[in-house]
Amino acid sequence: MTEPRRRAAVNVDVDGLYLYDRIHGHARSSGNTAEFSAAAHDPTAWTKGVTRFLDLFARCDVTGTFFVVAQDLAHPEVRAVLAECVAAGHEIASHSLTHPYTLSRLPDAAMAAELSNARKQLQDATGQSVSGFRAPGYVLSDALLRAIADAGHTYDSSRFPCPPYQLAKAAVIGLYRAHGRPSGSIPEWPNVWFGKRTPYVDRLADGRALVELPIATLPGTRLPYIGTSLIAIGALGYDAIAPLLARTDWLNFECHAIDLTDHVADGIPARLAVQPDQRVPLAKKWPLFVRALESLARHHEVRTLGHWAESPDRF
């Protein structure tokens, strides 16, 4: 009997430092508006994080997908690194125009503007069609799914059917609220927590189809396999799950640009040390990511999310 083909994708959410301030409630609670205005224009996620992911992908012979917040293209250093991504053959997908964590709850017109303007700006900047979308905070709604299709996207990669992650996220949001520092992030509905973990076609109410490419969770346990969790478990934890990863049929390995930043050397603000990816120096993270991607490429066919969305035998 022929062994089923194992499929994988590697992708990076390029979230600027200002978005982590929103998550942790800093931007709302601080009176130092100049500090947070500067953070909004800080290109570190691109100039440090993305450039290192480009080096990582080149070393491991992997073609990936970068989910980009279109408003960040206003920064010339961001546009320069984006051009490097395109020149290297990587896919560019949309992470919305301004990354509002409440995107799924916005009025229809505002939602449509976020998606259509982002897609247009990304296509103008890259000269390529942008087919993919990922929602801020992974949170979707029926209205947002319709808007994704209306904007011209053919696939979404926002579903994260991971109860441990979703519970932890809801707990942190509640904790910040209790301490008077509300997070800009919002929780996902519980019906998503146990959704399908492999690719599928989402049939919208009006009959249209949108390909859904869920973020990786491990079979059975539903534990997350993303850049943040890889950093958290370290080399020993990775050794423990590596045999299971090698046998997993679908791995959509989602990372964030700051996964490959160094909190001290890159001058990341001290207030963001709470981020799990900032608690480990780059010198320890880099070899771990190299191992993870090299192993992924040995055991899986690694392609862009756009490729899997278009592949006729994808499901």
C-alpha cells in the first residue's frame, strides 16, 4: 500500500512590535504616547525577524508564505525587505490593512475596506496576485469569511483548532482585564477549538467555496506546533515530539517574525519581555528552528499555502 503523502507549509506572520503592545494592554494604559507612536514605526520585525527567516528558508531550501500587515509598507525599510521576500520566490499573503484584533466584529463596510485595501496595496507592491488571508488573532466570523471571499482571496489560514492555546489566550485576556489593562485581543468562540485540523473547503452561506488551511496542531493531543510553542518546549521537548511530527499528515508551521529576534541584542523594549519568544536568546532559538525545518523537509513535501490551496489533489 502506498504511504499517504505528508504535506507541510511554513509561514510567518509579520506583526510589528506595536501589535504586541496592543495584546498586552500597553498602548491603552500608557500615557507616553510618543513611546508608542515610535513603536508603531519600528521596523525591527522586518529588518531583524524577516531577514533571519529569509536566511533560514534559504539554508533549509524552504519556500514560505509571509502574512503582511499592509499599512507597514509605508516604511521604506519594510518595502526593501518585502522586495527581498518576493525576489527569493516566497508567497506574500494578507494579514489585513491595520491588523485590528476586532476585525471579525467590525461593520461590514469597515471589514470590506480592511481586506480590499490591504490586498490592493500588497499586489501593487509585489506585482503578484495575493490569494491568501490570515485574520488578526486568528479570529473569524461568518461575515469576515464572506468579506475574505469578496476581496478576491481564494484561501484562508486562520483556523487554529487548539484548545490549550485558546484556553491560555482567554485566560490572559481575562487576567489583563482584571488588572485594569485590557488587551486589544479578543478570544475565539469555543466551537472553533475542536474544528478540523487538516485542510478542507469551507462552503459559505451563499454557496461560494473558500479553502481553509488550519494552523498545525498535533493529532490526538491537539497541542500547538507553531514557532512560539517550539521555542517554549526547547530542544528536549522537540526531541520528544519529533517522531510524531514526522508521521503527521498536515503541518502548517506558523511562526511570527519576532520568533527570530533577540530581545537584548535587537533592543526589543523591556515591556515585551513577557512574550515567550523573547525569553530565549537567538543563539538558542536559531539551531532549533534549523533542526525543525530540516526535519520537516525530510518527512514532508513543503510548499507554500497558496500551492496547497490550488493543488487539485489537495484533499
